[in-house]
Amino acid sequence: MKLKALALSIALAAGVFAANAQTAYKGNDTFIGIGGGIISTYNGGFNTPAPYANIMIGRYITPVWGVRGVIGGPFQTLDEKVKGNGFDITADNARGYNKQLFGEIALDGMVNFSNIFADDLARFDVYGFVGPTVNLSKENTVFDNVAKYQNVLPVKESDDLKVRFGASAGLGLGYNFTNAFELALEGRYGIAPSVFGDASQFRKAEGTGRVTLNAIWTIGGKHGKFARAAAAAAAAGYLSKEAADALAREYANKHPKVVEKVVEKEVIKEVEKYINNEIPASTAVFFDINKATLTQKDKARLQVYAESMKNADATFTVAGYADKATGTPKINQTLSEKRAQAVYDYLISLGIPASKMTTQANGGVDPIFFNNDVLSRTVIIKGEPNRK
């Protein structure tokens, strides 16, 4: 069935993708990174910074949420005049412990704040991360309780390997030079048992701060909300994978920043070249917040769509939705019913038989299109061929 309204099927497919995402497309935004900077131990004040380097590998499961692993090291410093468990340790005793080899592993959960608000990939990334850490070093200094003299507690060395568990969190600010390469400045603060052992007065829970500049490469380039919707259409059978990939890449190159209206126009214009003509038509009408009133633009669209409905050997579902982010479940259920009824009544007035249509109210739902709550304030009309 050759209808321009079929183009909006990609948007419907994006909703299907949100609920039943295909792993082939969920994991496309895999990234690796390397960086360097400084680390400072907080021990009643920040100590002399030491050089710090890290490597990372991760994946954004959506443009907003991701996970990564980070390996870092190799030094921490503890200034020579330190306190241990309430006892002063002389410089002679402390010397040798003021630079310590160590390694750490962090597992971070990530949230990209920029992509929460951006309609597609943002040029600047502001992101946060938090998660557990593990650090490894020598056990190092251990208090010797046999002898005490002049209010100084002697220490002895232990070269045993020590594994310590902690947690860290931080913020990053990145700039995307391309959709594949990003430079990001990160600050991370962690709490864990001290790698200096008993020589640290905060041996059980010592703070460490890091500042790093990281070069991050996303394999194959980042996939924004539009690209994920195109991939979803392929997963749902609306497009071939090759067509979806070509469409997503072409669109990302031409439109590095997308606004809501542009997304809708581009979906209609581009997808109709690929859509399967045998699939029954689908279209969508969007509403303002807390509204169920059709605009003149909506009515014009429905008039064009109604012409194709009249001769179609199909039954159409008129499904109403509200966005879950606003309103109570009861209000959203009523609102979705009113929206579906408004479209249904207008199609009846255009001469569409009631026998060809059913209404459906879905209440408040998570984002259907492009991870955008605004676009969930909608009615989607989908046709299914009549069984013979």
C-alpha cells in the first residue's frame, strides 16, 4: 500500500525497540579510552600529587546510560610528616613510604546528562559515574606493638600483596570532535583502605582525588536517538539492516544536532524510500501536554490518511498514549482515552466506518520515540490486513 504515512512506521518501530530491544543494536556504542593526570591522597589535607594514568573500555547501552571498566595507577604519595593512629611517625620511619606503587580497577555506572536533554547526540558531554573499586599494592607498613618509645610507634614492613575494596564517583566534561572521537576532562574521588597501610591515619578509609584528561574513541561512532530508531525499524522488519545503517549514518553526518520537528520531517522524507509497501499503514498525531484537541494541521493529516483508509481491506487500531513523566496514572489513562476518542470521532466524521476501527487507551508510558517524553503524547493509528 503506497502511502506517505507509512514513513512514520519507523517511529512506531522505535517504540517496539524500547520495549524489546535487539542486542545487535543495543551494544553498538562501545568505546575505549586512555588518559593521564594526577592523583592526590587526602590525609587530613591533600598530599603531594603523583602522576596517574588510566585505560578504559565501556559501552553506552542507550545514549544516556552506560557502563565501563577503568584500570589506573601507578603511584600514590604520602608526605613524609604523617600521623599514624594518633602517634607521630618520624621522617626517618616514614621515608620510603612516601611513594607507593599501586593499581586499581573501577567499575562505573554512567549517565550522560547532556543526552537526557539533547534531541540527538550533543556536542558537549556532561556525564557522571559511580561504582565500586578494587586496589592492589603491598600491605606496606604495619604497626609493631612490641616497643613504644618517645611517643613514637615503630613500624615494620610487609611485602604481602593486599587487595582493598572501596568506591568512587565523579564527573566528566567532554567535547566530541567527531561522533567517534572525544576529549574528556574527568574528576574522580574515591574512598578505600590506604595503600600505605598503618602509616596513614586514615588507613581504613582514605580519600583519593584524581584529575585526568582522556582521549576516548567510540568504535564505529556514536549512535544517537535517530540512529537507534532506524536500527529498531530494521529489527522490527520495517527496513533492511543495510538500509537502516545507511540511513542512520547519512542522517548523522548531515544533522549533528537534531530538533524535534526536524526529526519528524526527516523520518517522513527519508524512510518512505525504504519502507515495505505491503505493510499496513501507520501514522501518528501528537498533542500538547494535558490536551486532547486536534489542531488544523492534525485534521489535515488525518484527511489525507482517511482517503487511504476508505479503500484499504484492513482494520485500524487507534491507540492513545500519554507521557508517564507527567500526571498521575489515573489522569494519564483518562487523557489517553480522550486522545484516542478525538481521533476516532474525527475519522468517523470523514466517512470511515466504525467497523473498520477500534480504539485503545494505553495510559502513561515510557518514551516511545527517540527517548523523548514529549513525543509520547500521541495517538498512533496502525492498520492490519483483514483475514480472509
